[in-house]
Amino acid sequence: MAEVTLTIGGRQYDVNCRDGEESHLLRLAEMIDAKTMTARKSSPGLTEVRQLLFAAVLLADEVHDLRLERNKGQSSLNLPPIDDSAAEEMMAGRLNALAARIEKLAEKLAESDGAS
């Protein structure tokens, strides 16, 4: 397992990934960071958790639009639409796990801010 440090929203997160996936994970983190910055600029004063939430919503919206475009293209070719239910379940599980981690981090941050 490789360890990568991701910078998202000005914070660094150490995460593990499979060997060889480091650069891909860094590119994904750059996408998330860009959406976090978009959320921060459009709604100043958001907490970090809310910035990450909005980043996730913005990314999910892009995925949704891409799927619509893809399925529209397939229908013009008379191909059946792709069933994404398994992939959606997997992504929902990952998003739920990520949300839980974000909430725990937010709690720790709140505790450390309260202790100072």
C-alpha cells in the first residue's frame, strides 16, 4: 500500500491507496479541491464540512449530467441505456463513508478549537 498526502480546501489528508494509483488519487484530489474552492467563493463563511459537502454535490451533478449525455448518445444509436445501479450503490457507499470521515474530522476540529 502506498500513502499519499492530499491537499483539499487548504488541509492535508494522508490516505492509503494501492501501489501505482498515487497520481490518479492526486488528480482526483485536485478536482475535489477545485470544487471546494468554488463552494468557498460562491458562499463565503461556509464551514469546511459544508465546503466539502458542496464539492461532493457539484461533482455528483457533473457525473449526473455526463450520464445523461452518454445515455442520450446511446439512444440515438438505438443502444439500451447502461444500468448504473451497481456503480451507484458502490459510489453511495463510498460517499457515505467519506461523509462519516468528514463528520469525525469536523468533530475533532471542533473539540480542538474548543480546547484552545
